[in-house]
Amino acid sequence: MCLAVPGKVLSVNERDGTLMSEVDFGGVHKDVCLQYIPDVAVGDYVVVHVGFAIQRLDEESALRTLAEFEHLGVLKEEFGDGFALAAKQAGVDNPEAPQPGANTDATAPGATVDDQEAKS
């Protein structure tokens, strides 16, 4: 499913001649193209579809929609681990998940930030 999701503009900058932004979707931050609504400012709420801000939205509507999406699990589906979701839906183990007995050394090459934070 591909939804238009509201988010709060955290920054606005130009990247390679394209107006871009970091947008907060209830704690998940993503890069978003602002070319369709170039007069957006930091703090504005926008509706984003496939990486493009397509409409401005008032804060109350944005927060209400985000809360409903969170309640329905839509944010996890839209922004979560796609491999884990697909594996769960298929009823198989996630091939990306750490395997039992695998090296769990948080300082090992390939360790994630989460591994390192869990160790400390």
C-alpha cells in the first residue's frame, strides 16, 4: 500500500538544484522533495506521497491523521522494515534478522547503531 502521509518539515535545503527537506513522520525522518510546494517553511506540515510533498496541511489535521495511522499500524507498514513485514506476511523467517548463535559483538564489522547502543 502506498499512502500520502502527513509530516512536519524539519529542514529545507537545496540539493543538486532540487528543493529538499527532512520531514518527521511521527518520529521517522525521511528526505522529501519540495518542488511541488517550494514556499514551505520549517515547522509547516505537509502531505507526502512517494517522497514528494504534495500539499500543505494544518497541524491539528496532521497530528490527528498521524495518531490514527499509528493506531492502525499504518506507520509501521509504511516506514518499517519491509523485509520483516514481507517475511511475516509470507509466514517465513526474516532472512535479514540475526540468526541464533550469530556473532552479536556490537563492535564487530557490520554492527548497527542499535547493536552498539544495546551494548552500552
